Amino acid sequence: MKKTGLIIFVIGALMTALSGFSLMTREKIIDIGSVEITAQNRHLFDWSPLLGLSVIAVGAGIYLFAKKSRSYINMTK
């Protein structure tokens, strides 16, 4: 469970640092015989840095309050 909290924490830190990304796609406009016209479209994916900070807080909470799994070895004679 602590590993999960740490992974969520790192994802939140990346979300805070980057705060979005863009993606380019191609779309066919006209395709008549040997004539082909395409257009490039940019899609923006943005989020608030506050969302990243919230994810950091959730990851830190999971990390701090998760119980460490322990394995006990029974050493009776």
C-alpha cells in the first residue's frame, strides 16, 4: 500500500510540474483520386496545478497512513 501512495505522489508531482500537454492529429479533408488534402489539428489537454497538488496530498496521505505489511516467521521448536 505504501508503494501505491508513493506512485500516486509522483504522478501528482508530474501533474503539477507539467499542467497539461498537446497532441497533434491529422484529418483527411478531401480525397479525390490522386488529390489528397489533410489538415493537422492540435488538441490541448490542460488541468489546474491545484489538481496536481490534490493528487500529491492523496498520495502522501495513503503513504503516511498505510500500514507496512510484515511477514512473521514462526520459529517454534
